[in-house]
Amino acid sequence: MSFIDFLSASPTSYHASAEIARLLSSGGFTEQAEADPWDATPGGHYVRREGAIIAYILPAEKPSGMRFHIVGTHTDSPGFKLKPHPAHTAAGWSQVGMEVYGGPLLNSWLDREFGLAGRVVLRSGEERLVATDPWLRIPQLAPHLDRSVNQSLHLDQQNHLMPVYALAGSGVDLMAAVAGAAGCDPDEIAGHDLFSYITQPPALFGAAREFLASGRLDNLSSVYPAVMALLATTPTPQTVPVVACFDHEEVGSQTRTGAAGPFLEDILARIGWGLALSQDEVCQVRARSWVVSSDAGHSVHPNYVSMFDPDEQPLMGSGPMLKVNAGQRYATDGPGEALWLAACERAGVPCQTFVSNNSVSCGTTIGPLTATRLGIPTVDIGLPIMSMHSAREMCAARDLEHLTRALTAFLAQ
Ligand code: ZN
């Protein structure tokens, strides 16, 4: 499966974790249900927790000098989430009540057809994944009705962003249509977690066809290389490779499937129990381990060069970026730099550095969260992309290969 196929199959975190499970299963990994006794059989395993998934390769027996090499990523992206009872009519239009999820570039969702995707939960408790056709659009007000729009676009999150999906007279009910897409009766739907998603397929573009345009590059551009790297990894005797794909990064990670929650800690503990590690050995293992937190970052933008550091201007197509921040919004430190540069060197992959312009504050990632929770040394890296948090972001296609090779070198170290 190519990255473009993976993007198309993964409109939400729930779809992404299902898709990753499918990829891992066909690569010989077995599913570990959280509620089942631990399966310590050597080889590849994974645990799904809703929109999050953690995969790992177990050794035959407790290795001496054991350590974890963990790649951390996230499966969610900013956008809109359907409100519980979304039906709304105004002035002859049928509209949909949606909440803002995370920090999307709001204007990028205007005048763009999009669908609903995610899960519906039936009264029986059964969960079904759905992805609809392009039903929705947020039409922008014409400049004739707002002469200031090209100077200062103001979008009120409640009043200006409600999508339309039908004329009220057409008699279409949104939740009935969702039930149709889920193959169930409208009365059967007890709950839902449905998000906006761009139905326009990902596409290569540019005169040299070197760019890839798609929604959700933040952060499926890390998730897919991490999973491919794990599938390509032959572990060294002392290293247990782990890939952790968390949900809810875009809303702060403070959930049971987010990086600030217990998911990774639970899995590492169960791996340790499965190998009969003593409590002291668990501490020894953590002290020898590393987390590489991989999340999309900013390529230098030719129209806004002054927003970047004058000397560190990472460019898409030139390899993954090491992300550095004195305020620890990225967890990278000197030993982490050395670890990542060595992995890139072994993989023959170019590496660049991102550090913020002092007048422009930077984002953050799961790196500082997992480092704080687990105490494992962590380095923050990621692909340089543009239009981050837009409905349609862009990256350089060849960086996917760069990142896959570098992560493979790290996991197999
Ligand atoms: Zn991200």
C-alpha cells in the first residue's frame, strides 16, 4: 500500500488505527486485546485503543542490556466534529452544527466540499466506521457583501462556519443519511464521533511532480513512515522496537488515548511483566531507552522568510528536521541530537534543524508529554510541510522515504 492509499483510507484517527492494524496484520503482527491475558510470544504484536495504536516486536527472552526504542506519533488532525444533535435550519437551508476540533486554518475549509467520517455506535454497542460522500460545504460570503474581506477576514466560529448540506425543502435528514452510510436504521444510532474530512483525493503536483497535497499530512506523514519502518525492522538483540500512534494531540493529549494518558506506560509495563523484569530492571530499561517523537514541522515559506530563524531555514525535500526549543516545547537536547544525527547518518539520509525565530513562538508535540510521563530521553523530529493545519497541506514526496529510512535505522539500532 502506498502513502497516498494510506491517506485515502485514513480520513479520521479511527480509520487510521484500523488501517495500521490491517497493515501490521498482513506483515505478520498479531493483535493483543487489552482485556485479554498478555501474549509474550516472540515477534510482532499490536494493541488498539480506539483511534490510537501501539505496535512492538517482542524478543524470545529477556535480553541483557534491554532497552526500548520508541517512535511516537499522532493520528488526529484539526477540523470540525459533529455536534450531538446537529440538525439546524436557517432561511430555507439545512445546516449542520459542528464544533471546532483543534486549531484548523479556518479559511482553508471555506468553499470546499467535504464529507463526514468517523464512527457511529449502535444501541447494541457495536461500532461502525463510516466515511460519507462530499455532503457539506461552508460557502464564503461574496466580496460584494463584505468589502473588507481581502484586508481582514474575520470568521466567527459559531456563526460563520456552519456547513450547508441541503435545501430544507429537499427533505433530507442528515442523521438518516449517516445511518444509510453506516448500513443501519437511524433509531439504532446511540452515539457518534464524526469529523469533517476532505474528499478530494491526495495528489502529486508541481512541474516536477515532487509535491504531495493532502489533508492530514500532520501527522500521517509521520505515522505511515513509522509503521513502514517497524515492518522493515529486524531488532538488535537488546532493543525492543515500539511504534506508538496516539490520538487527540491536536486537543492537548489529555485523554486515555492521548500521549498524556497511560496507554504507552501500560504497554511498556506489560512488555516488562511478560519478560519477567524486576521493578529495578524496569527502571534500568527505561534509563537506557529512547523516544523519537515524530511530528510534522514547518518548511521555510518563500513569502514569509522573516517568520523563520535567519540561519535555520529547513526546506521540504531536504530530509526530516530535528526540532529544537530552549523552552522545551520540543524535548530535544544534546544527547538527543547526537542520537538522531547518528540514525540519519546510518540511513544515508540528510537532516536539517528547526529552531524558532525568537519573535515567533513555536508549537509543541507529544515529545515533552511522553518524556514527562515516562522519564525516557526524547528527541523531537518531523517532516517539513507547508500550510500546516490547512484542510489541504503539502509536503515533498521524497521526504517520506527519507523519514522511513531514518526511523528504521533508529528502531533497528
Ligand atoms: Zn502534529
